[in-house]
Amino acid sequence: MNLLKSLLGGGGDGGASHLNAAEARERINSGEPLYILDVRETEEFRAGHLQNAHLIPLNQLSKRMNDLPKDKDILCVCASGSRSSMATRMLRNAGYRAINLRGGMFGWQSAGYPIKR
């Protein structure tokens, strides 16, 4: 089972690899250092994103990992949680402390949380 978790990105430091919208909002509001990485395309980002989010589309992530902090948790965000799950796995496998926003922006907005345009 540990091998399976490791292959799927659930292994590593043993920390949670995903948060739902309420958990993510709590972390963001706590003031704890958290880097918000949006892996959607530019047009999606412009339509609405989390405040203080940084855009690096998923197809550019492998080339731009050095732009990311190693000393903070990175909350990966996309529309539904699928692309951000892939980004989370990539980052965790490269030694970053990455967390997926489960449900993505759809989950965030359905919970009634604010977005920035």
C-alpha cells in the first residue's frame, strides 16, 4: 500500500496532499505562509481566481518549478481539481510541499467563497 501511495503522490512527508474549499480557506485566512499556484490557462485565470494566486499553466509547470518556493506549502488550484492533482503529484515528487485544492474553483465558488477578477 505504501508503494501505491508513493506512486500516486500520497506518500512522502506524510502530510495531507489535498484540502477541500473550507479547509483551504481556513489555511489562507490563518495567515500561515501558503503559496497559491493556479495551473489553469490564462483565460480561465482572468475569469476569476483566488486572491494572491500565481498563474503557471500546467503545461509550463515542469519548466518553471524553480520559480516556486521550497520553504512554503503550495496550494495547487485548477477548475475541478484534476489538473491541480497532477501538479501536486509533480511537485511532491520533486520535493515540494504541495497540496491539491480538491474540487478546484468549482468547489471554492460553490462554497460561496470570494474570487478575484
